[in-house]
Amino acid sequence: YWYVDYVIGYRFDNFKSLFKLEDPEPEPGPEPPGRGNKRNKKKQPDKPVVVYPAAYSTRVQGQIPLPLHYQMEVYHYLCRSLFSFLAALQSGGVALERVDGPPLGAAWNVFDNRMKPFLYLQKPHYIRYDTYLLHANTANYQSGDLVTAAVDLLKRGVAALTHALDRLPDEQSQHMFTPLLKVAKANALSMMMYMNGHCKDKDVDLDWSFSPSFPVIKFKKKAEKPARK
């Protein structure tokens, strides 16, 4: 569990450092003639207004940019809440281990290949499901504490998403944040079901239909094993 916190925090801090949202200084032009002569000194042009590209920020009402690190803060909450919930499931006795090597389309292969919310960062390596099981040592944590932490992080993510959606009029931002809000609310429902004891004797499934980066944790009935002949 500490490893997950380390990786998420490491990527979050480094991702922010990749993007500088400050206005760049104007490039120096040719010196005006008569430098040093106050009569011939020309007035320097005003600092140009910088329009941030969509990859760096999102324009909102009142021409206030929504920096990328705000978006990453939302991802940070959602990812940490997801891993806290998975750790709680493991601590609570829900089977998350791989058995006999999963087929190509198994949920945990999807976990390995698509649990990459922080793209373009190579160090540390992407979290794989095997690595998660190795480092998510829940011996010092109780299942209830992990669920409480996951619920708290998820509430913060929902609040940040709601705040962003209230301020973002453009369709691109709505398209980006609306699916994440659906993921957060669906995971909150799954957490409530788990806390109320409605998920006993069920398997865990990951639903990627809302977002390619953040799954919805769902519970389904265990598949009956065929009787041996």
C-alpha cells in the first residue's frame, strides 16, 4: 500500500513539473536605434497575451485557465481511492489473486494494460497487478480503515469534478470530466454495497466502459465451476 502511495505521489509531482503554465517572457527583439539617448528611446511593447493550448489548460468562463495540475489532482484522488478500495477488498478476504494464468481478455490483464492514468512517465514503472499484490501488504491495515480512506479520497474527487463541470462550458472539457464523474459515483455505490455486506461470495469485476483509464469496481456472482466427470 505504501508503494502505491509513493508511485502515485511521484508521478503526480513529476507530471506537474512537465507543464509550466506561467506566461513566457517575450523574445528579445533588435535594440532600438539611439540606445542610451532618452529622446530616441522607444516604448517597449506590452507583454503579449498568451492563450494556452488545450493540452496545457482548459479555458473557462471569465478567461480563467484551468491548469493541468488541477486535472491531475482529480486523477490523483480517483486513482488513490481505487487502490485503497482494492486493498480493502484484499484485506477483507475478497479473492483478487490470479489463478492458472488468465485468458487474454481477463479483468486482471486489463488491469495491467490499462491502469495507466499518468501517461508519458517512465519512472517508476507502471503499476502492474502482480506488483500491486506484492507491495499491497495489508497486514498493518484493517479493511474498514482502507474503505474509509477510499471513501474520503473519492468524495474529494467528486467535489473537484463537480466544481470543474460547473465552471467548464466547452464540450471538450465536459466530455473529459463527465465520464470520470460517472466512474466516481459508480465506485462510491460499490463501496457502499461492500460496507453494507452485500458483496459476500461474489467476484470482483472491472468495468472499463466509462473510462479507458479508470475502471468501475463491480461485484458479480461467482461463476459455477463445471462438475468433473
